[in-house]
Amino acid sequence: MYITGSSSAASLLRASRASRFFSRTFPKPSSSPPSAAAAGYRSLSYSSALRSFRPSVSRWSHGVDWRSPFSLRSQIRAVAPVIEQFQRKIATMASENPFKENLTSLPKPGGGEFGKFYSLPSLNDPRIDRLPYSIRILLESAIRNCDNFQVKKEDVEKIIDWEITSPKQVEIPFKPARVLLQDFTGVPAVVDLACMRDAMNNLGSDSNKINPLVPVDLVIDHSVQVDVTRTENAVNANMELEFQRNKERFAFLKWGSNAFHNMLVVPPGSGIVHQVNLEYLGRVVFNNEGLLYPDSVVGTDSHTTMIDGLGVAGWGVGGIEAEATMLGQPMSMVLPGVVGFKLSGKLCNGVTATDLVLTVTQILRKHGVVGKFVEFYGTGMSELSLADRATIANMSPEYGATMGFFPVDHVTLQYLRLTGRSDETVAMVEAYLRANKMFVDYNEPQKERAYSSYLELDLADVEPCLSGPKRPHDRVPLKDMKTDWHACLDNKVGFKGFAVPKEVQDKVAKFSFHGEPAELKHGSVVIAAITSCTNTSNPSVMLGAALVAKKATELGLQVKPWVKTSLAPGSGVVTKYLLQSGLQPYFNQQGFNIVGYGCTTCIGNSGDLDESVASAISENDIVAAAVLSGNRNFEGRVHALTRANYLASPPLVVAYALAGTVDIDFEKEPIGKGKDGKDVYFKQIWPTSEEIAEVVQSSVLPDMFKSTYEAITKGNAMWNQLSVPSGKLYSWDSNSTYIHEPPYFKNMTMDPPGAHGVKDAYCLLNFGDSITTDHISPAGSIHKDSPAAKFLLEHGVERKDFNSYGSRRGNDEIMARGTFANIRIVNKLLNGEVGPKTVHIPTGEKLSVFDAAMKYKTAGEDTIVLAGAEYGSGSSRDWAAKGPMLLGVKAVIAKSFERIHRSNLVGMGIVPLCFKSGEDADTLGLTGHERYTIDLPSNISEIKPGQDVTVTTDSGKSFTCTVRFDTEVELAYFNHGGILPYVIRNLAKQ
């Protein structure tokens, strides 16, 4: 296929990326237009030039203010001799794009031009007018990058003919404009890059070939924990603890920002990656030295989709895929179907964007949108703010879509102005998108677009709701919450059940909280967190929550002191408008002091509960509740002691904190008693939509965005004081428990290992449905009795310094031990017992999963995993594939896979297989005690994407599965033992 061609051609392409940047800076006497094959890339030499003026521009800020045009000519002249060899090599490359005649000037209204762009209208193809806007972005990228090597004319035709080709699961290449990382996924990505440099060295090649070729933005937001709350000093106290725990990781990332070109690292305390992306990093349209093209991004966090609300095509990929994208590999993807979701009407008074997104999530889950784009349109769009759209786009992973896309319209332009983008930038964005048929103007008649399927929602039908207690798509209308809660207590253990016997459902656990009498019941709220990228970027729900706190305070209501309350904004802008509105003091009075700027509770960084509360829960087997404004509530994720976890809007988080329980009917029961001794009801503290709109209008101002992001480019004192080495190769410390050289490339040679089947493998684990990446590779706390804890203790780390699994993703020794270590995991081999154990089949011993896996590996035995539907759903976590690979897992046989996780398994050389429709381990009578042989040819050319393979067992059973290598490129990765060895071998040849 297109990325397995000659290495010399690939080398020429990469060289051309650098040269084209400079040829635009130093125009040659030629009439040829600038080639666009590398339009989205910053060159190695360009980044070298940036380093030459490091004193004037902070290194981690890219040295670029994207809001205004800039010139680096004086800096670039210093390195001009370096790129002369590139220019000689690619003198004819500009003519190789077969669409060069479609390069068109975009004039400025007052004269001159904004730049040039590859014009879709100039193709004069009526099929383009019917394409969804999201597909037009893929089309433009293919045209701009077309070189008949990595991207072919045939690929462009496939996209133009989308109505015919998309149902056929055809493969296309896509080159995103940039890559987005957060620190949990960013650390292992930088570890892998550093390790790849060593591998290149060992193969006798140039280690400097391992460098990002597209802009890489890494925001450190996943490390802050809610250790200190309910105090004015919580932000500083938590940041100090964050740096104490993570100093080694942060120093490593700071080293990476200096060692690798083209990498921005935004320091801790700046905000949540997706809100920073929305408010600051998102370009909407790139102007790369006069070449205009749509912004697009892939990120190593599944909620990268939030940027889709801004009209930027973006979605989550595995860290492994992202690393390949950084290194110049086009993404291989199946051309997706697009679900058209028509919105009409207007949200009713008091209904929030969170209620809307939970409703949309349930609708789309039911419809089935895995692997598809969802594109929103209709008259209801004018009623949704950009922040509301971003909320819906954010939860694409929860409803299963690759993207939830909102095309750019006037609302988008207003948001760009609000967030401080310059008038010239906004004018350029609008002019480009209009000229290239990518702008929606609802004041004009709408042309009919084709969609794969259609859905419709009247916004007036949305009602207040929550989701839970264990899955984001289990929506519960607010009015039904009490009834649903009691049903959950009664139901057998499952996604909607806790199996609490009737006779103990009213049990009261009395205890002393710092000398004050306290009590807990089933459903008592012990964590109330305003957290997560999903909601903290939306001023209407944040200020709405503050109004709830204000009304409650004025009526005399008070959150009980044993409820762990927290407020973690997604950026400093939130703090500014809370202060501007005068509402932050009311938050503080109810215990919602700001605790930090990061993901916190939503990713399990909720910190410890007070010992008295924790003991009351554990000793009395209380089903305690957490209510959070997050996007994930899988069991065991938020906190080990909160078995019930509900997603809710920030205003509802405050309301449930005040009530102290989820076992309440807000329509009929009082929340509490006011200062006058009278009952206070929900409706008395709930603000109207008009009240919220008024405070948003007066409190959210453009200058807040400008000043916030000017400040983060300067770093903070703790970050700036970090001292790091300057070498291009990392000096691994064998004693480090945070950063460790992984074994992926040990003994690697230039010859690929080839394809392989699986023979007589044992079943390591046998799962049911909905095993998430949280189950496979936890991000939360390290349990005191786990193999990872044992390892840390043996290496002199005290329990108080364990930190989280997420923070230790740079150490393969710990992450392998943490694989399948979720305390709530259910393995059928254990016959109903819950926990991170399994049965070692040959001996019948019950062991930790890690110990059993090591026993198999020591004996030279392969293993597989059996699973149900939606295997690997949840966060895009590369360790959920790396960990099983290190444990010796060779294949996973499941009913279905989450998109990113399946790709990650392929990237690590694990074979993903799907049972045939209507079949699974249970219907086939498989117990997991059998030995499994998977019949795959050893010659990669004999394997085709999606072909059937036969699986046989030693018990005589035989069944057919579909092998989920979905593209030819994925077969190439498998042949090389994974995507990273593939990239290394190809780069080493150049």
C-alpha cells in the first residue's frame, strides 16, 4: 500500500517537508506554486531555528503566537546552508501534486491575499456539494497531500465518491495537521520516542531521525489530585504535592521539549488539555506561510473530540498511532459513515447542556455509531452556544462515535472573537471556509447533504437528568432518580444493580467526623466534584452552579462537612469570570473551593476520603455515592469506595452535595431546612435560564482569555525551576520507578519477525461485556496488596508516595504489574469472585493476573483473552495494549472492540479476533479452561483484512472468527511485530 513503498521515496518526501517551508521563505525564481504535500508540518530545521532565539520566546511555547502572522526570516537565514541539500533533492517535487492546478488565491477584502489554498469548488464535481462537511475535511487533506505515493489520486476519488464507497469499508490515508497529548499518555509517548532513538542508534542509523514532523502540543493536566480541599490555599497546596510526586516525570517531559523538535509542553496548573485546545491551541484554519488549510488533530486522549465543537476535525487515537503520526506516517483509516443528527427547537428553562449531552449519548448509543462520524445540523444549532456544542462533541467516546462534528458557522466565529483570536484571523477563517465550501450560513438556503443515516431531536424534549450508577449512557431522568436508585439497590449485581438485601437497605452507619456526629446510608454522597473537560469549559453550567450555591447560602443551606467537595476549572478563565461575577465566595462557603486546574476526580484523582468516612463505608458495607460533572463513571474509576457514581451537570452536583444523598425526589422532598427552620426545595435554589444568561453576558469577557494565555506561556515558578539535562539521548536511570527503558526493541534486527498464529495457548482471562480500558489498565490509585505495590515497596517507595498508575505510565515494570489490576474486574474463571485474580489453568492455582502471566511466560506458554461486547471501551489508553503484550497475550477474541483499543492491540502485535454474529464464548460452550490454536498463515501476503480464521481447542471444539486487521497497513504492522518496529525499520533504511 501507500506507506510500504521504497524507503528512498519516503526519505525524499520527508526531506521535502523541510525544504518547502524554506522555499516559501526564500522564493526561487520559479513560477511553480508551493507544494502542499507537507503543508501541515513544521520542519526539523524550522524548529532548530526557533531554538536560536530561546531567550526571547519560551521553548515550550513553540516560539509561535498562532494568532497573528509572523516571520522567522532572520533566524532561518542562519540555518539556510543546512537545507540547501534538501532543496537540491526536491527541486521537482512541487510539480508532483496532481492537483497543483487547483491551488487558488484567497483575496483579502481590502486588497492583497490571505494566502493560497487547494480549492474544492475548482474540481467542478457535483458530488462534493452533497458531502458532509466532516468528509470535506478528509477530502481537502487528501488533495493537499496527494503525491501518488503516500496519498494517491485513487484515495481522493474514494473520498469524493463517499456515498458509494463508505458502505464498502474502503481504506484511506489521512494526515492530521497536528497531534495533542496529555501527560498520562504523553509520558509513555516521549518514553517510546526516546527508546526509539536508542533503537536507531543500535541499528547503526541516525537517532535524530526520530523527531516529530507535525506540531505536537502536550498539556500536563492529569497529575493533580484532590488532596487538599475546602481551603483558600487548596490550589497551591495541591500543586506543591503534585510537583513532589511527579518531579521526575515533569523533568522528563521538560527534557523532551528540548530534545525533540516541534514539541510544546504546557506546564502543570495551566488547565485541562481539551479546554486549552478549545480556547487557545485550536487554529480552525492554518495559515502556514501563505498556505491555508483546515486545522485537524489527533490526540492521545479520547476526549480530543471536544475540538469538534469548534469545527476542527479531531479524535482520539492510541499513543502508538500518535507516535507514528508524529514521525510522518499517514494514518490509515476506514472511510467512515456519517450519521446526520438534526437538532430543532430550544432547550426548556432550567435544562442544561449536560442534560442535553447525556440525552444525545443515550440516543446515539442506541442507534449504534461506533466507527462513524456524527454531524450535527438543523435550526436548533442557533440555540446552542459554542460551549454547548463542545460539551456534546466531548462525549463522542461515550456514545461511541469517532467524531461528533459541528461545522463552522457564525456561532464559531463569535467564539473565536470572544477567546481573543484577532479580527484578521477570524476574517481569514471565514473567508477560507466560505471559499472552500466548508462554512455553514444558516441565513442562506441549505443544500441537501447526504448522510449514511439520519436522527432528529427536538431540544424542547430534553429534560434534566443524570447518568449512572456505573456507565455514562445509562441515563436517569431527574424526576425518576429516587425510584431508579431503589431499583439499583434491589437488582442483582450488574451495571444497574448492587443486590443489597431489603432488610439492610435502610441501614444507618453512625460515626464521628472530627468530633461532630455524622451518619451515612446507602446512597449518601461522599464525593461531589465539579470537574472534567466536559463541563468546566462551559460558562453557563459553571455560573449556573455558582448561582445554586448562592441561592442555597442565602437560604441557609450548608453542605455537610464530610462530603468531599471540589472545584477544578479547565482553565484560569473560569476563575476570572467566577470572580468577575462575585459568585466564587458562595462556592467557597459550600466547600467548592478551587483545588487545581486539571482533570482530578473524573480520572480517579479524587484523593483520599477522610479516614472516618472511609471506615464507615467499609465497616458497614455502605453503597456510597459520588456525583461529578465528568464523562466517565465506570465502577472503580472515581474512587474505590464509591460504588455508585453519577454524572451530572455542575448545578446538579451542588444540589446533590446539599442534599447529601442520591436517594431523594427533588420534586417532592426538601433538600434541607433553611435558616428560618422551614423546608427548602430544589426549585428554590435552581436558577432560570435567563438568570444564567445575564451573568454569563456580564462576566465572560475577551480580555480574560487573552490575559490567561499570555500568562501560561511564561510558565510558573515550580516548572521554571526544574533542571533537566540537555542530551539528545536520554540517560535511563535503572533505579527510577517513574521512567524506565521499555523492552520493546531489545534484540531488534532489520528483518521483520513475520506473521504468526497462536498454538495451544491458555486462556489468561475470560470476560463478559463492557470491559473498559479502566479494567485493563487502571489509571487510579495503586492498591496496597497489588503486584505493583509490592514492586514499589521492594524498591523503597513508601505507600504514601505510590501516586497513581496514570502517573507511573513511564515505567513498564509497574504498568505490566498493573495490567488487569482493577479491583472491580470480573473474570469468569473465578466463578463470580470480583477482583484482579485469575486461575493458572495447568495447576489450578488462584494467582494475581501478573503472577499467573509470568508463570505462563516462564514455561514458554502463550496466552489469549476471551471477552464479550465493547471490549476496550473508555479512555484511549495505550497501556491497555502494551500491558497485555508484556504479559504474553497473543490474541484477544471478543464479540466486538472499541475502535481505538482494537487499533492499539494491532499496534502492539496482538491479534484481535471477533466471534461471528450471534456467537460468543458462552454460546460456543467455552469455559476458558481449554487450550486455543489460531490458524493464521506465516506469510503475511496470505492474510487479508477481515478474513475468517479457524480457532480450535484441545477439547475438540472448533469455531470461526473474523480477524480484525482492518487495513493492509495494519497487516504490515503485524508483520513487523507492531507499528513502532515498522516505523523504526523504515526510518533506519533511509
